[in-house]
Amino acid sequence: MDVIECLEQTAPRFHGSDENPRNWRLGAFGVNWMKSNLKADWHCLETGAGYTTCVMAQYCKSVITISPLDKEHMRIKSWLVENGFSHENIKFIHDLPQKYLPFLKNIHVDLLLIDGGHAFPYPIIDWYYGSMFLKKDGYLLVDNIEINSVRILYDFLLTESDVWALQDRDEEFSVFQKKKDFSYERVKWIDQVFNK
Ligand SMILES: C[S@@+](CC[C@H](N)C(=O)[O-])C[C@H]1O[C@@H](n2cnc3c(N)ncnc32)[C@H](O)[C@@H]1O
């Protein structure tokens, strides 16, 4: 059975630290985008873990997933094993992405999913450090753009259309393609369309 079908049928609760796990999965629009677009030779990086970890691991070459709750990682591994899926190509990082990403080095990814902590400024930090590893033509997925602290990032990216081309979206989920290699390390505020 396909991993997405299996997730839909079994509806695992991966999230939260306590004995009452929750399901904070990516919505159907995002999962369908993944089903139609993920490629077998892609390397992926995500903040947050869950359904998306399972899907990317089965559809792509590798996944690095960063989230602070080890228990979520254990539940994801158990679900994969119980349902006959491999987790050999998943690197589980048990840390806050905001703390871990600045020290990550020497990786290049085809896809970056921002779906970790949603409080301001975590999505911005995750994007700033994570997108340095995203290859030209790679995809940036930003979930929960309906939340103001994520919406700021979405609105900013829209104004950076020479770097980030909006490919798809619904009310919660958005996909941008990185059109060129670009570093935000030394930009001037006055040059940004966002500040005009
Ligand atoms: C919305 S869920 C991720 C959903 C996942 N993409 C899926 O499809 O199931 C949010 C994730 O962010 C993690 N998280 C919670 N607080 C965080 C924080 N302050 N910084 C980073 N990640 C956090 C949670 O542990 C959880 O794995």
C-alpha cells in the first residue's frame, strides 16, 4: 500500500509529548502536492516531523527532520516499521530547529518544508537558515500561512519574486520555487521591495 493511503487509513497520532498524542498533520492540499511533485532523487529537509516525514522518506532519497520531541520520532519510526516502511533514509534530529539549523553545514537539498514551531519568529529563523541549503530550482514549502507569524514570511516571499516564485497555494499551504542562488546575509533593507 502507498504510504499516503496507509496514513489516511490508520490516521496515526504522532504529535505532542504526553500520553495523549495529537495529529497535527499537513493538510490534504499539501499532501497531494507532495504526491504529485516529489521525486525519487530528492534530498529533503523539514522543521517539524510527522506525516510529511513518512511521505518524503518513501517518495524521496533522504529526509532530515528536526523537531524538539524525541517521542514524536519514536512514534514515527514505530508506525513506519509496523506498516512495512523503511526509515533508513531518515535522519531524525532531536532539537529545536532554531538552535540546530545555524550550525548545520555542507548539505544541499531539493525541498525545504517549514512546519515546525509556528510562533514568531521561528518560521522566519527556520526559513533564513534552512533556505541556505536549498538548491536553485528547489522547492520551499511553507505551511500554515493563515497564522500571522507565518504569514509575514509568506508576504515577504511574495515581494521577492525574482528569487521566490509562488507555484501553488491554498488558504494554509504554499509552495515557492527558488529561482536563483541568493544569500540574505548582506542585503540592505532599502533594496527590499517589502520595505518600499
Ligand atoms: C504541525 S506539526 C508538524 C506536522 C508535520 N509536518 C506533519 O505533516 O505531520 C509541528 C511540529 O513542530 C514541532 N515543534 C513544536 N514546537 C516547536 C518549536 N518551538 N520549534 C520547532 N519545532 C517545534 C512539533 O514537535 C511538531 O513536530
